Amino acid sequence: MTKLDPIEALQAAFGDAIEDVSTFRGDTTVVVSAAKIADIGRYCLQTEGLEYNLLSDVTGIDYYPQEPRFAVAYHLYSLPHNRSLRLKVYLPGDDPVVPSVTPVWPTANWFEREIYDLLGVTFTDHPDLRRILMPEGWDGHPLRKDYPLGYETVQFSFNFDEVDRHKPYAKE
Amino acid sequence: MSVQEETVWQGDVEKLRGLVSDRALSGETMVLNMGPQHPSTHGVLRLLLELDGEDIVNCIPDIGFLHTGIEKNMEAKRYEQSITMTDRMDYLNPLGNNLAYCLAMEKLIELDVPPRAQVIRVLLAELTRINSHLVWLGTHALDIGAMSVFLYCFREREKILDIFEMVSGQRMMSTYFRPGGLWRDVPEEFEPAVRDFIDYFPAKVDDYEKLLSNNPIWLDRTQGIGFISAEDAIALGCTGPTLRGSGVNWDIRKALPYSGYEQFDFEVPLGVHGDVYDRYIIRIEEMRQSLRIVEQAIDNLPGGLFRSNNRKYVPPPRAELGHSMEAVIHHFKLWTEGFRPPKGEVYVRVESPRGELGCFLASDGSPRPWRVRFRTPSFVHLSALPHMAKGHLIADLVGIIGSVDIVLGDCDR
């Protein structure tokens, strides 16, 4: 079975769309241009010698306050060649939009819905982009770094009344 | 508008458009809500079903009822503090989750694990697999109508939980693995207890098979149900027994060995038909293979350290604090600030009882992870459920849900 080097193959096929290649602890990361991700995904899946047929994971990262703020990482795995690859795209903070890879790997459907739900990244051409984990009418995207974690102030005897005034429960 | 009017659900037909077929909107097919508190959905899973008579036309899973924001919470804690939360994700596979998270941390900081710790980790991970498969078998059989198997399975599971309690003090949420090894060494009674279990358990697996494998009712309810082809299973991201049920030989323990799995001799059972019955047979056989691994591990349990000696990441033993200033400093640093891994991103996959459990860690060089992400098998398998359920009877849906072995805590995190 022929086995292509994924970096060389991608660079030959897409040229400038491959923005950066790095290896950390044995994981190879290829940063690609966001507009091309669906084409690059299809190429990785269908090219003989690459055949990244299992999309293990899609995840979003918020690098706030850096710019570009968001990243989406795709963890690909090739069953015939037993190797993996990470594709990554960077997205601007004010308008994070990226083409969906659901037409390429159907399993991306729910992963992308989760990223949309928790980070507010929009995927174009997604068949069913709704919230998945949070309730439908939820305000905001909880995994964003500027979304507070939320906690309850501990009430002691000396500040009982003060804390009680700010507590969000019904008072008569 | 009065309060009463507000609380009455008005029924938004527009929200259903696109999810169900047009036949449902004209009233030709029926839309039925199943869950989130249905006894056979193994947790709080809601399914929206479109039915033509008893046939399933469309199945739309609705998840998120158990979403607890574990990933967000982990960002606010130090690396070591989050181990307890991984137990609570997939509550039938606590040690497997610990393992995935610890391996990701160890990959990030390039920490070596002593051989004794690795073997104990494998041993306990395999006991966890048996434990998880026992709960699965019991509840799956209960769903389909075989009551007694459930009671037998929980009887055997109790023995495994006793072993977990012995090593960690906890039956279920054991939090026993630490970056660099284990929390503490296993006690003396551990080895006899494991050997007892190895002698005791094989006959019990045979008993389950006697009760189910050739039972005509069981065969009727499972064979040819919930079919998924190998191509579809890969495209939909199925892993673990669900993928192997369709005949794809991919087990992460064999393909990408971690924690020393390459030293163990075991087989990967494969299915042929990709139906509920094949997934059942695979899990039964996996219990036997896991027991083989446990046996090899206890026979070849190496001596030595149970935790790495790298003091920058692993706390010193309590006894050293009394006479070593350096130990006190390390202890103080680890407990007040935690360790600082280098900047970078890693992804680790392990074979959980349900399939591929992935852990993605992004570090910015601070003592708290910048982003933790768990790729959980239940989440992916649930997204493949509509594909398996379409065209079957509503009564078979219960068997199909059981056969992909979902845990909603794992799914929603």
C-alpha cells in the first residue's frame, strides 16, 4: 500500500493555503487557511496514500485576548495507515466563520454543533446548526474566556445580610 | 399574560420543520417524545421519534440534560485538581478516564511512569472494562426483558468494586491515578483478591452466555437489529465494540499501544453482521480477554516505584518532609502553585469500554490548563443512533440504544 507524506502532499496540492507545520511531542499540526478547510479535508480523506477516514475529534479553542482569537482543531486518523494528523484553522474574534466539514465526514455534525454552542463559532453549509448541550434560549457561549465561571459568595455571620441582598432568589 | 398561560407549552411547529419529514406536519405520521426520564434510556436522554405506525421514520436525540461544564471547570483548576472530575464524566469507567487525562498530562510534560505503576494501571483499567461491560450487560438484558442476568451481573460487579475500594478507598469515583504513577501503592490484600476474582469470574461469563446466547427470545430481539455497515460506522465516527461489531479490526490498545499494552497477549474479537447481537458477543468475549490481561498483569507485577521520582511534577513521599528541606520546598510548590508544563497542545486516545476516549490538552505555560477537551465515545455513538434506528420498530430502539452502550454523563460532560 502506498503511503504518502501528508505534509508534502498537502503542500504540493494546496500551496499557500498551508500556513504552518509544527510538531510537538510527536503530534503533527498543520495550520491551514480557514476558507479551504473543507477542500483540504476532502483531499485528506480521498487521496490514495493518505486516507484519513476517521475524524476522531473536532474541538474549538478560545485564545482570548489574542488575535486571531479562535481556533478549530481537527484530529484526523487513518485506519489503513495507522497514523494521525491535526489540522488547525485560526478565526478572527469578531466574526468566527468556517466552512463545515460535515459533508466530508458525517461525524463532524455534532462536534461542530457543540463548538457553535459553547464557543459561538459558525459553520457554513452545516445541515443542522443548533445548540446541542445548552438550552435553546441560552444567552452567550460558556466556553469563551470572557464568559465568567460563576460561583456563590460564601455567607458568614459578619456579611450575611450584604451577601443575601445580592443573592439571585425570589424575595417577598 | 397570566402566569398560567406562560407555562403552557404552545407547541412550536416551526422548530420541528427540518427535523421531521413533511408527513409529520400533515399528521400522517406521529411525533412522539421518549424521555428524558424513560427507564430504558440509561440516563437523561430525550429522543424525538417520528413514527409511521410502529416503524421509526426519524429519530432525533436531544442531549445536554447532564451537561455540567466539566471542561470549563477544569480551566479554572490546576492540572492535578481536575483528576477528580474525570471520574464523574463516564461514571462506569472512572479509572479509564483518569488514565486518559494522566496520559495527556504525562505526554505534555514528558514524564516517565515506572513499570510497576504502568502494570497496575493496565490491570485496573481492564477490571474497569469488565465492570463497565457487566453493568452494560445487566441493563441491556433488562431492557430486552431478561431480568435475572441483571442481578447476576451486579453480584460480580460488587467483587470488582471491592478491589477498587481496597486500592483507593472509593468504590466508584476512585481517582487513583496521578501524573507519574499512582496515588499510593496497592495494599497486600490486593493480589489475593485479584487472584480470587480470576478464579471466580470465567464460570460466571459462561453462565451469562448460557442464559442469553442461544436463547430464542434473545436472538429474535437482537439478530438483524440496529445494523450498521463498516463504511458507515467509520464515517459516523463509531469506535470500540460498535465499530468492531461491523468487522473493522481497530482497537487502540493494539494499534497505538499506551501504558505498556504491547507487552500483553490478548485477542480483539470481531463481529460479522454489525447488528445488536454481534456487539453483544464482542463485549462478552472482551470480558474474557480483559481477564486474560488481568491475569498476565498480576503474574508479572514488577516491583519498584509506584510513582515517578521526578520531584518537579510528582510530590515527595510524606516521610521525606521530616528531614529533607528540598522535599519541603517541592511539596510546598506543588501544593500552592502546581507544576508549569511547557506551552503546547497534545491529543491522547485510549480505548475506553465504549470506544475511543480522547483527551486534548492545550497549555499556555501556566499551572492551569488553557483548554481541556474530552472526545467521548457516547457523544459520537449517540449521533450515529438515528442511522441505526431508522426503519426499525419502536420496541427495537431500546435494544439498539443498549447495544451502543451510552453513558449520558460521558456524552454531556
